[in-house]
Amino acid sequence: MAALLGRPYTAAQMTYDLRRLRLRGLIERQPHTHRYRLTSYGQRVAFFYSKLYLRIFRPHGPVLEPHTNPLPRPLAVALEQLDAAIIRIHEEAALAA
């Protein structure tokens, strides 16, 4: 994690992150070990976010960044609807966890 973040990553930060993932139902601790595994729900969430990145954010990243040229209205409406759907899915996932 320290290499990915570009800064030190303490054991306390790791404990906090693992606890949050576990409480949200994304991972579960293997009995009698210090290991965690991804739950089926966690796999679906990871798959959703990876597909979201691969299909939307990476290819259309420059369009999503603010700039002086306004987006065509149909595209702006579609992006607003997508944003609202992502927020709704995220909130439903948080309530289910």
C-alpha cells in the first residue's frame, strides 16, 4: 500500500481499512488466521467498479474533467443520470451492508 499511495501506510491505517471493508460486507476474515477473503458481494462490487473505470472513466476521462467548453446538452444529461445512478447504487450497497 505504501508504494501505491506514495507515503507510509501504518498498521493502524491497515486495521481501520480492513475493519471498514469487513463491516460493509466486502471481505470476511478466515477463521483462526490473520487472512481475509473477498465475499461474493465484494466480488460484485469490485467487478462493478472495475467495469465502470474501464468503460467510462478511462476512455472518457477528459470529457468528465471541468473545462471551459460546455458539453453538448444530451451528453451532459446522460452523465448527470449516470452519476445519479452510481450514487443510488452506492447508497443501496451501503444500506445492505
